Amino acid sequence: QTRDPPGPEARNPAMRVLLAVATAASACTSMAFSRSATQTGSSFVTHTNDCVECDARVAHIPAREYPPGGRRAVYKSYFAYPREVGTGRAGLYELAENPELAGQPASVPLGYVPQVEKTHGYFEASYPYMNEKGLAFGESTAAATLWTLEPDDGSDTFPDRHIHYPQDAPLFGIIQLMQIALERCETARCAIQLMGDLANTYGFWGEDPATGEALSVTDNNETWVFNVGTADWAANGTFPGPLAGSGFRAFWAAQRVPEGHVAVVPNAFTIREIDTEDRENFMYPEELFSKAQEAGLWDGQGAMDFALTWGPDPVTHQYFPEVPPVPRYSSMRSWRVYDRVAPSLRLQPTISVLELPFSVPVDQKLTRDDIFALQRDHYENTAYDMRMGILAGPFGNPNRLEGGVGMRQHEGEYPRAISIPRTTYAMVAESLPEARKAAVGSAGIMWFAADAPATSVFVPFYTNNSPAPTSPYQQGNRYQFTRGGAWWAFNFVANFMQINYANMSTVVIPAMVELQAYVGAQAAAAERAGPRAVAGMQEEVQGRVVGRWWEVADDLVVRYNDGFMNTCSGVANAGERNAKKCKTATAIGYSKDWLDMIGFNFDIRPQSVQPGAAMALTALPPSPADAPWLVLATNPAQQWSSFLAGEATAAAGVPWTVAAAVAAAGLVGF
């Protein structure tokens, strides 16, 4: 490692924690699907990048060859636009191809590692995702007991988010490990071993205070979950920790997802007991157990629980010191996915994610659209449906505001959804089986949905096709509004829907379903025609999806205006003044149920809802056997979008639809 430290002192850990609250990426969700859990035999991993400031542009890092004896620069993680400048890794990062980068400081290496003579090409956005061999990652930051933060490279716009190390700074965060693994590996096992070795040799940092990292990792044969964190720093983020100088700089372990299973990675370590006799399904450094004892994290008695040894109790852990714990922050997401893919298990929501299995077998093999639907989830059709209740407002809004003073002063929690307002984008990586890979001419597909997936469309990036420089997925940044980039199209619609989510959903959801079907049909036809057709389809589909979404945006602005609904239906008759037959200013108002809920009456003074009684943190009651959310889950072939469209199911003799349920709640427009 070659590095000149940029500063003489390590900063105050309390100040680091306070300022790191604003760090870019935190609390993402990932899922891992083994190949035999899917109808096509493809393996999948997913990632929702739940980030308040991330650069959503998609870059293609080309395959390269290097002379012997070279060095590979390691750059720090900038999430905000532009995340890299002048690194030479991709055209997207170079001034010659992107004049808007003029005046931006060039990225500065943190250090170097030996370069290999040949590297693979891959796709990345804020995180690296999938290479030309079909190796792919999904990411989720996880709480860790021992931790430190990213080094300052000396050119940081926000230097107090990172640490000035006096010496021996850690060189790798999770992004840097993922990049090198995609450059050098073809298989999940290779990637896991390489990332573990690099973290241990050069040191590792977490993206947020008191965190390590968890990845979903797949190739077209195996799917794994990988957990990693720093080992040579202390539990309060100070140096030296109990293992400093021991040569053990990072702890890590990986567990294989069994065939036919799905695993969820919800901001927590989920690997529990490691079977040391089963090297087919577990990977870990030999000294993991002895170092846990040396660090005082495990007494050496019985089996070591990896998650609770190297990570805190997820129920009581405070992700940030000034924010109270959110006990079900991880567990509800895991339960929701498991209950949707394996309803026969009749799993119930738990307080701790560690009360749930590492993975579950699917009841029926999943389609790609099933996996997209899981990314869009708000607990629809369950007892925890986020479109219901006071926090959903008068128009069934499943989105919740995070942070702020109130949540620090008033204890409580709401379900943490998979698709949330700060999701910058969602990614689904599909690693193709051998037969399909040969026919398509591509080892995998990175499916990318700009902004929150609940109101977005997944478009394909085939691993043998670099995106065109004119692609809307390579343009734009969140600090300057433009109609040129994909992210702003989907972000605008998602934000405009906050005015009246229920009514606008009648426009947005059908458009999303229609476009997603169009994308799937175009991809299937192009794959049948061969690699050349795939390349042309990819560019055409991306442009059409973004163009159509701006049309949706324009429609919403006109249709829902000043608290009224305007509708137009066809061309006006000759001589009529309107270009279209339009009915304007239809009153929307509030539903009776909403007015009942808030105690509306003839008292014209500001009213407050009666404060609720404190509720002890106890196990949740089981759902009744005929609960409609369980009935729905037993029919996974029926997509949730069908229910939004009003199609009924009679499974188990219980006719029920989302439309009927929302109508019963008195919400307008469903």
C-alpha cells in the first residue's frame, strides 16, 4: 500500500458520528435468489440504493489489458455527483466525453494495489454490480461492533465525514472491494475470497458509524451472502482496537444460499452459526474464531453466533446515537419477502430479524417480474399496508418521512418498506444459465429502475453491450433539474404523487405495468433474434421508457391541479374551443373514513387526534388463517398490479381486491 496521509491527527469520534449522520448511502435492501428458485434457472441478486444524494448514472467499465508489474489505483467513495472525475476507468468520468465535468477536481487515489494483466468489463452506478462473466452483487450496510470510517483523500468537499489517519489507514470500503472483485473474478467463490483477503491485508472501513457491510453475491451457478467489517478498531470507532497490530484487519464470513431458496439482507448480519465441517456452504478466515476470543467478543464456549459476535443486537442497536432504536427496521422487510415467496411456512412478523431464517425455500418458482414486484413492496394487502392509517394521509400514501426532530423526541416506529422515497434507484442482476447465455451472447442482464422502484420501470443492460453515451441513464444529476436524464423523469413523478397518491396511482401504476410488459416483450424478442438485435433493443427501450414517463409527468400536472381532477377524453367536435373533450375541476375532497379518523366536526379550531396509549414491544399476533393478505400470498402468479386494477381472487373462497379494500376505506380514485 502506497499512501501519504493527508492529515496529522485522528478526529474526535463523537464529532465523526454527528457529522456522519448525513452520509450518502445507508440502509439499503438486498435479496439473493438461487438459480433453482426461479422459473428460468437464472440466479438473481437485488439492491435498492436508498441514498439521499447518490449519483444515479450508469457507467460501463470496459475490459482492459495491462503490462506486468503495474499498480491499480484505489479511489475513495463519492456518492454525490460527480462520483468520479478523471480516473480513466470509464468514459462517463472523463472531461473529453462529459464537458459538464469542467471545473470539477480530479479524483485522488487513496493508495494502490498490484494490478493484474487482464480485467473484466462491468456495470456500475453508485455501486458496482455485474461483470461480463455474470458475476453480480447486491449491497446492504449492516451494523457492526468494531468499526471505523473512510479515509479523507485530501480533496474531500465534506472532509469531516471522513477520518484523517496518522498512519496505516484502511484502503478498502465495500465499493472498492466490489470493483476489484468484478475486474478479476468469474465466480462468487473467487469474489468472496478475494474481497476477504484484500480487506484483511489492507484494512476495511464502513460507510456509516458502527457499520460493516453485507453483500448478496451470485454467478450463474451459486448464490451467497457475504458479511464483512473492520477488526483492528474499537467498538467506539477509535484506534487502536483490541486486535490492532495482530495482522487481522477485517472479519468476514460467507454462507451459500441453498438451492431453491431466497435470502434477504436487510441492514443486518444474517449469518449465524458457521459449520466448520461444511466448506461447500461456508467460507471464512481460519482465525475468525480465535480473533473473536482475543477481541473479547466471544467466550469460546459453544457455537459462535457470527451475527451477534461481530454485530450488535439489531433490536436495541442505535444506528445513529441521537436516534432511538427502530426494533423492526430489518425484520419486517425479511418477513415480508419470505411471506410472499413461501406463504406455506406461515411465518409471522418478528421483532428481531435474527428470529427469522437465513433463507427460505420458495413455494413456487419465481419469475423476473415476481422479483421486480418484491422491490416495489409497501406491505400491500397485509395488516401493515402502508397505504392505510393516519400516516398515509387522506390519499393512501405509503411513503413516510424519515429523520427530523420529531422522531428523536417521540418514540415509535412504522414499517420500513423496501421501496422508499429516498431510493435513488433499484437494481436486479440476472445471471443467465449456460444455454441462454450462449444464445443471447451475454452472461447476464443488469435491470435498472431509476428512483423508487414502486413507481419506476426496470430496463435492461446486457453485459456484452456498453450503453450509448446518449442513453438517458448516463445523463443528469440531482442538483440541476433537466428533462435529459432518466432519474429526473421518475423522481419527478414519484414526488408529484405525494400530492394525491391514491388518485395519481390510477394513472401511474397502469402506465408502469404497461411499460414493464413492453420492456419484457422487447427483450424476449431481441434475445430470440440474437446479440445484434439485443444491442439495438437496449438503446431503443431505454429511450422510449424515459420519454413515455415524461408524458406521464405532464399528464399528472394537468390532471391533478389545485386540489381538483381534470379529465380529457378524445378530440373535441368541430367548432368547440377545447382541443380535447375535457371535464375540469372535478372535486376530490376527503373521504368520510378519513374525516372520521381525524375527528372532523363543527369545531373549526385546529384539532388534534387523541394520543394513542403506549404499546409494549411484544410479539405480534398471528394472522387469521383466512386473512386476505395470506390468501393473496398463496397465489404468487397473480401480481399485485392485477389487484390494483381490480381483478378479484377467489382463492380459499375469499374474494378480495386491493380496489375493494381501498374503496372500503373510503380513499378516492381507486
